[in-house]
Amino acid sequence: MGFPRRLFIYFLLLLIPIFYRWKWNDNTVFVSSDPEIKYYQVIQSLEGGSAWECYFPAKDLGFDVSMIPFGYPWAFFLKDGNCVFQYPVLFTWIQKLIITISSKKWITYIPLLFFFFNFYLLDRILGRYEKRGYLLLISVVFIQFLTPVFLSALDYSELTLTNFFFLSAILSFLEFQKEKGFRYGILLAVSVIFNFQLRPESTIALIFFLGIAFSLEKDKWMLTKNLIPYIILSFGLQLAFFLWNHQTYGHILGMRGLNTVTDMGSGAIQRQLVKEWVADLWGNEFKIGIFKGYPVLFLGLIALWWERKSEIFPFLLSGLLFVFLLPILSPYRAGVDIFGMRYYESGVYLLMMGVFLSLSKRDASVSYFLILLPFVYFSYKSDSRAIKQWSSSAKLYHQVMKQIETLKPDLIVQRGLSLSYLVGDSYTKYPQVAVYSNEDWKKVETVLGNQKKRILYLEWEGNQLVNEEFPSAIWKAKFDINFELKPVRYKIQSEHSLAHFKGFLLEQHK
């Protein structure tokens, strides 16, 4: 089976995540939790603002950005008072570039574009070792659709773009070893640095792979000599990002670096390394665990023994090192249930490339399929679990959005930040602020003055957010808020139920 035919099959299979994104968007856009912040960054940039600054439409009504309805872990205030969003602006800039030649309605489909590019890159990498087309097809499709990698295709995030640069770095390094070509050196330098800007933990996997592959290189001096110009280019490019990050965020690693250093230095995030390690690999009450969710990864342990003297050994060893060490190396374990595995995708790519290349060397087609068959079931089951949860979330999300559209308030006021994960696209249509006490509510009334505004006040009694990932001080001050509203100039006109939120529509006394 030739590459054009494989590429056509990859395109047809891409219609699966496209269908789910279309279904969940439901003629508008479905973004909640982390994706909504990344969406706002693009909207802000398209409207002429800075991609890193907090998007706060309520400022046009006279509200100070201190009342923004977002906080940890999404929005932060720097020492100079500026409010910034946490996520990498490189993702925003690339999306803006694409949107300028297409349309704003395609924003949430952009990660799927890079998911498709990753089919090509993965096929090229595996094709350097395996020439049989049908085995390449099976390997690429399994890795893209039946591992945690598939979850990022369904989400609206920078992960598929991160994986694009990750795979580009691996491919360019392998090609450079062979050809020493200028284009591969440039691609390697740019890919490594862009990968680091998007998700630093992905670069850990890349360092593992490049380090192990380099250590097994026969002529290390010649390879180093040929790489020196591109190493210098990498340092220069990274230095430019360091300077920009420091000027913008006050830390050379940007907002994520500043946030991590602050949390770790203050002891705000308490680490329990053994429990975290077990939870990430095998699960607990909040997480499914990567090996339990996708048992096919166990094949990596077997293949490592088979290939300990093979050229694909770097894939297996670096992949396993990354998967087993990440719970200790990364200070954050964000993500509930099956969605806590997004940190692992780089290691999964490495490990699964090694596994499939190892299996293909066994050359017994029947055995090849029999080995994979039971793992297809478990992987499909985990993928289905994620799809069901996203479908349920999308249904809940659209219920809230439609009710807000029906009420058409002039301003939405949220009690605390526990509702912020489900603000979604309503934030681009209705100005919103957060209050933490009746004193804050009085500020809302003062700012509005005699303006005749209809206010939708939202609260969540006994919010069910998982608070393990929040520093206790922030949780108590910003999320665990339960005061009873006592309006002065406004009167409650009606009470509404928006999913599990309670809403009150208020109008000014006549």
C-alpha cells in the first residue's frame, strides 16, 4: 500500500474527530474549562488586543480587571498589576495566522489540522524502519486513535500543535543523522524550541530521546560538529523567547514558569510523590491511570527487552523513562479521570513507535494481529469513555448557554470562581464579573450607577469541583464562597435554574 493511499485513509479517519467537534459545537462553539481560556486568547488577539493579557469585556462598563471571573490556574496578576492568562501565546499566534486566511468559525477545528499533519509525520518516522505499507497504516492508525493521543484531537488545546513540533524534531534529527541536510537542521532547531514554548514537559521526552540516540551514535564528534550551527540557532531563538517572557511576565519561562516557581517556593502545592505516581500510572478515585486506561503500553516493557541492542531502543527507553518519571518531574497533576493523561502524549508517541516497530520485525502477520486485538478493545473502551464524558459536558454546556441567551442579561455576576469552568462562549457575548462578598456586590451597583442594566447573578451551592489541585488559601478565598446576596439598588425579578447553577435576574428599583 503506497503513501498516497494511506494518506487518503488518514483523511477519511480524520472525519471521526471532526464529526464529534461539529456535533459538540452545535452551531456555535463548545469550549469549557482550559479550552475556553485559549479560545478567549484568540478572540482577544483578533480584536486587536494582546494574546497574553486577560480578556475582560466588562471593562467597557467601567469595571476594574480585579473583578475578572477567572483566577488560578488560568488568570494571574503580575507585580505591575497586569492580568495575564497562563497559556502559551505561540498557540494563539499560529491560530491567528490561520484564521486571517480562513474564518473565525474554524477556530476550534485548528487542532484537528495539526492532528492530520501528525499522521504524515508519524508515517514518515516509522517509514524509515518499516517499508510494508499495511503495517505502517495499522501502526499509525492505532497510535493516533487508540492511545491517549486521540484525546487531544477531541479537545481544543495546543497539544496537537505540541505533538506536531515534537514529531518534527524527531523526524528532522533522524533525517539529519542520515543526510546532514540544512533544512533538517533548521527544522530541528525550530521544532525543539517551539515544542518547549508550548509544553515544557514534552521537551523532557524529547531530551530523553535525543540524548539516548546521541549516546548510541557511532561517530559522536562528527554529528556534534555538524549540529553546532543549529545548536547555536536554538540557543539564540530560546534567548529571544527568554527575553520576551521576562519583559512580558517577569520570568524567563513565562507565566507557567512564574506560576510553578511561586507555588513550589511557597509550598502552596503539597506533593505526595508516591500517591501521585500510583494515581497517574494505575489510577485512584479521581483518575483512571494511564496503564489501566491503555494496557497496550505494557507491551513497551516487553519490547524493551527484545530491542535492547536495536536501533529502535531509544524510542522504547526514552518513552518508558518519560512515562515512569513524569509524575515526579512535573509539579502539577492536573486533569480528572481519563483527561489526566494529556501530559503523557510525547512519551506515548515514543513508546508506541518502539512497540509497533518491534512487533513488525517479528514478521508473522497473524501473530501481529492477535497480539493487538485484545488491546484494541481496552483502548476503544477508554476512548469511548472520554467521548461520553465530552458529550455529556457539551449537552450541559449548551443548556447553560441557551438559557443565558433566553434571558439576555446586560451583565452576568458570578459568586466566586467555582462557575468559571462553564462560562464558555457566553463570555464573548455578555460582560461578566465575579464577586466574593456583599461588599463586592455593592461595587457592582456603584459602577453601574443609574444605568438600567439587567443583571444575571449566578451561584453554585456546595460546588462539586475537585479541589485537590488548588492551593488551600486560594480555594477558600476564591472558590468556597457561599454568602447570601443582599442587593440594595436592585431587586430580584425572577429565579432560574441553569444546569446545577442557580440564577437570579435582577433589575434596578424604579
